Amino acid sequence: MVWSDFWKFRGKVAGMTNAAAVPFHTGPELNRAINRTDFFRLFKAAAHHYHFDNFVLAKISEAAAPFGEREIVITNVAERRATLFIRTLKEALGAIKAKSAQFLTSPVFGKSAQLEGYPADLVFNEFNGNTFLLIPLFTPEGRRYCLVLSGVRQEPDQSEIADVLLDVMRIFDKLYEEILTQEMSGRLTQREAEIVKWTSEGKTSAEIAIILGLSEHTVNSHITAAVRKLDAVNRVHMVAIALRNGLVS
Amino acid sequence: MAAETSAGRTVKVLFVDDEFIEFRSLKKKIGSLSEPAVDVEYAQSIGDALEKITAARYDLILLDNRLLPNADFRETVPELRGIGYTGPIGVISTDISDGYFQQFPDYGVDFRIGKDEMDARTLQYIIREYVTYDVPDFWKDDYTI
């Protein structure tokens, strides 16, 4: 091996070492995240990095504190297990902490035991004995969310909670920048305007998907966003508003 | 798509990769997934995938980014969309760090994911997000409800 090759090899090894030192959820993938699945990947990686198995990002609900199933934004908990997850979280945090989630400003944690009134032999609860960590999150406008992590592990100390908090806040900031601000904006993106235009031509989601070379899911997502941005109640109303405002001709 | 995929039906997934061993690896990783039941089929090339899509209905396509001879998603996904496939397509690859991956929505790709990130719960999330999702009735095509 000549010296130039040696230095190249050494640089490569150093690069690999550095790459391994940076956790996935705080590395380059954080800056690349642009859709919900990218954020699923980041939150999942963050949860696993801190030895948690489950994560739920949810909007804080005053009606069903800390949140109900409908408030869940992204999670790796199976749909049919979400109710059990929330019940076990409430039990782990205790009634007072769970109900005061809308006022929390710093993380809280607790460990779950067997659910009261649910005999162990009758209910399989995979969240039994989990440590739960609830991290309150805020948007600049004051909208409240939380990330709940759970897993079979010991309770985190203050230093670890600080690390988790920082990592989660960085991911949530990016989520806000890429997705939540878009949701709040009243302006249609180029793609949304294009889809509204095709809807005004009488095309269905499936037809628009074929015309634009997209999936029906993507078309429906854009329609959902346009309906919300234009404050419409359905697709016809959306088209009427878009025509009235000159967004499509 | 969403409305027609009932919760109880087996979700049909087409996995496209020129390495058969990757298919076996995926089957092993998602082996424990039963909610929902998943039936994964294999296609070794984009031509094979086009034939399969024409012959049967698939709820989801997981597509390896690089297929022989040397095509990436910028060429392969428009081919799949070109024959009228409107289901979700996810690009799955060992390395998704190249800059051009940021353009995936422009090419009809729904999501990208690393091969090492795929497991049963991740596939469960993908199915929930892209296959069995529900659009509120009042947002659907008004003349179909």
C-alpha cells in the first residue's frame, strides 16, 4: 500500500467511525426529513437509541388528557393497541400528572404496574411494566403536543431526560418547519393548486393520480391539505372557493 | 384504494429487488406481522413487476432503488405509474443518502426507507399510513358517496 492509499484508507476509517458516533436521528437524516414517514423513522430511531420500544406523538387534548386516540399524529404502536397504551400511560404517570398534561412544561415519567380491574390472565398488556416518559412540546404559536416513549427499561435520570428532550425537540422543530407550518399556511402549494384545478375539471382522485403519475394517497393528502387551507367543508366547496378567489381558472 | 381496503383483508405487497436474498430477508423481518395479514410477492426486475401489476392488484409496492442494468427510482417509478398503478410506492434501499432522494415526491414515490430500518412494526405503520388510511367521507369524490 502506498502512502496516498494509506491516508485515503485512514480517512475512510475515520469517516466511518464518525458516522457511527452520530445517532441516526441527529445525523444528516434529520435535515433530509420531508414527509411523515421520514419523521416516523426519526422518532423510531430516537426511541430505540434511548432503549424505548414505543413512541407516540400526539396533540394534547383538554377533553381526554393527556390525549385520545384521535389526537395521535405519528406512532409505532399498532392501531388496536393505542387505547391500551393510553390507559397504561395514565396509570404509569398517575391521575394528577396525566390530567395536568396540558399545563406541563417539563418531562414527566412513571412506571406502569398491572392495570386495575384487568386480571393479568384476561388481558395481554404488552405495556405492563413499561417505563413511560412524556415530553411536552410546543409550537411557536402555543399549540401543544407531546411525545410519549415507553419500554421495558429502568426509569431515566435527569441527565438522560435532558438528552432525550434535546433530541426530541430538534426532531419536533424540523417537523414543525416541514409539516406543521405547511398545514397552518393559507397558501396552496403548486401541487395542491394543480390538483384543485383537476378536481374543478371533474376528475376523481384516481384519475388525477393517473394524470400526474402519483399515488391516490398523495392526491388525497393534497386535497385534504387544500380543503383545510381554504377552510372548505368538502371537495365541491373547495373548488368553489378556489374559483371565487381566482386560484384556478 | 383506501375505501376498498377493508381492515380484515390480507394486504398484498409486491417487493421488487434483483437480489432474491433481500426478499427472504424481508420475509424473515416481517414474519411475525399478523395485524393486518400481509402477503408479500416477489418480482426480480421492473419488467417482471409490470407484468405482475397488470395481472393482479397490489396494495403496496416496495421497490429497491437500484435495479439492473442501472436504473434508479427516477426511471423505474414513472414506468410503474405509466401503466396506471396508483397505489403507494416506497423506495427501499441500503443507502438513501444520495442528494437525488430528496426529489422522491416529484417522481411519484410516496416514501423512502433504509433496508435496515424495515421491520414488522414499520411495515405495520406503512400499511396504516398508505393502505388502510381513511379519508373523511365529506372529502372523498362527492359523486362516489
